[in-house]
Amino acid sequence: MEMNKEQIVDLMMGFFKTKAITSALELKLFDALEQGPATAEAICEQRNIPLQSGKRLLIALTAIGLLAKQEDHFSLTKAAREYMVSGSAQWLGWLGRHIDTFLYPLWSHTAQGVRDDKDQRQAAFGDDRSWFSILYQNPQDVVDFQEFLGIFAQPFIEGMLQGFDFSGYRKFMDIGSGIGTLPMAVAARYPQLGLSVCELPQATSFVRDKIAENGYADRIKIVAGDVISGTIPKGEHDLIHLGWMLHDYAPDIQMQILRHIHEALPPGGTFIASETPLADDESGPLFTSLLSINMLVSTDGGIESTCAQYLQRFTEAGFVNARVLAIPGPRTLFIGEKRK
Ligand SMILES: C[S@@+](CC[C@H](N)C(=O)[O-])C[C@H]1O[C@@H](n2cnc3c(N)ncnc32)[C@H](O)[C@@H]1O
């Protein structure tokens, strides 16, 4: 359907809403309403911010639909209580901080990124190191990134458990596991399966703590490794998964990753990549197409691909029976096997 002018203006001004929300998260305005409705005066006094400016933000959050207002009292909507109050299981404040610290500064240089076909880390941060080196230098940034990705991954994990049968395998390794929720969910469902996580050295202590907190320390082995340099366990795991990581890297690096995983599998072993591919006709979907721009400005050539492009790379890396498996939820599985 054709868009009208108001819809276009609304899209263009979308960043007003983004920044109003991330600022309110930073100022902990939602937390100030956790105990019940309050006036602007009470909220601003509690948060130690001036009434005039604080009230502007409270009014905007009400207009956005995250707060409700009755007479002179503001209150949390159901959604704000579930996602905006720190300490809630689904808190999106992790995402808010990641947006303010990384995404918003990088996206400010998008036109230059497109002009140069290059990341904008130098322009945004004055730093030429890799995306993960910059992201992982500060422990708080690791936590923010992994926690919001964990929230994003929940519907994928449910879909993967419904759509893929792990029962024929002996040992499963999740490379680049992030917060470790996939191996923990698999551990709970398949008590006989051996499990390992392989993560970049800077991200292992985070995932180790998460796995221990959830009582899986004895069940899931944590290994520090790098799938690009090929320092990953070899010959031990007959099932390997790599989630939402190929898209972080340029196609030639994706080939290196795929070759190292092929090498690490025993004959007859299976590899699965879960990704959010572009449509075959490259018309979208919207989120994937925007994520591809995000990869442009933040990483060294990371890019979203179509199903055919992923399968071609699998075959070039030596996998046989390369195929797509549609599963419920947001991701698609790409599966390949190492010849017996
Ligand atoms: C975008 S996150 C995806 C997290 C999770 N697998 C998921 O599906 O939501 C990519 C993860 O890959 C890890 N990673 C990136 N490069 C890696 C490498 N070269 N070797 C091992 N892990 C890597 C990162 O530390 C991060 O946790």
C-alpha cells in the first residue's frame, strides 16, 4: 500500500521516540513508577531531575503509550511494567544502553558508510579495532549486548526446540552462544546429550556465570575459542550450531568459519546455522534489510544474505546435503553434513 505524507514524516521522525525512550531508561523514570502512580513532582524529586524538563519527558512517554496519565498522576502501562522496569525478566534497558552507546553513534555515519562501503567505527569511536574488540572492552557493554540478544533469542529457541530433533546426536556444541540460553534449553530437554559452548575469550566469563547461575555448570562445558582462527574443539561434537553470527562477517570470512566448522566435525556430523535471511528476491524483510546496514556501519563487511547465498557457501565449504529448514519463530535453519 502507498504511504501518505504523515506516515513518511512519522518514519523520519522515529528517532525522537527512540531517544525519548532510551533517555527515560537512562534516567530510570519507569523505575520511579514501580510502586504505583505518582505526580511529575514526586517522580522528578525521586530521580533528582528538574521538574520542567522531567515533566516534558513524562508527557512524551504518555503520548508514546508507555505511561498512562490520570489527572496529575502518571502510571506504568502493562507493557512498560513488563519491559521497562529494571529488574524485570524481560527488561529492555540493556537494549536502550546498547543503542545509546553503539548503534546511534554508528548510524549517525550511515551515509558515509554507504559512500565508502565501509564500517564507521573510526568516525563514531575514534577506534579502528574490530567490532567485537571495541564492544567487549568494557564488561558492562558485554552484559548489555548479551542480555538483550538473549531476550531477542527466546522465540527462536522455542522454535528451534519445536522444529529440530536433537535426539540422534551424542555431543552438541554451540559456537558464539552469547548468553547460553540455547544450550541450557537443550540440556533441559535432552538429558543424555553432551553439551559445550565455545565463545570468544572476552565473552566466556559472562556465559560461564549465566550457566552456573542456572545450575548447568556440571552439564555444559565452556571453551574459549575463535572460529575464525580455527581454535575450536575438533572431532568431539557430532552437532554444531552457530547462531546469528555468519551475518557479523564478510562472505570470505564466513567461508573461513564454515571451513573450520567442517574440519571440526567428525565424518557424518551435522552443522546448523540459524540466521534471519533476506528474501530470495531481495525485497526485505524490513528488519533483516536494516540489520544489514547495521552490519555495514559496525563490522568489517558483515552482511545479510539470501538462503541461496548461504547454501552456496555451505556447499563450497564441503558440506553435503545442504538445505534450509523452516522452523517456527523468527529464524531459519541452514543445515549441512560432513560426508561419512
Ligand atoms: C550476534 S551474537 C549471537 C548470540 C547467539 N548465538 C544468538 O543466536 O542469539 C554473536 C556471538 O558470536 C560470538 N562470536 C563472534 N565472533 C566469534 C568468533 N570468531 N569465534 C567465536 N565466537 C564468536 C560473539 O561473542 C557473540 O556472542
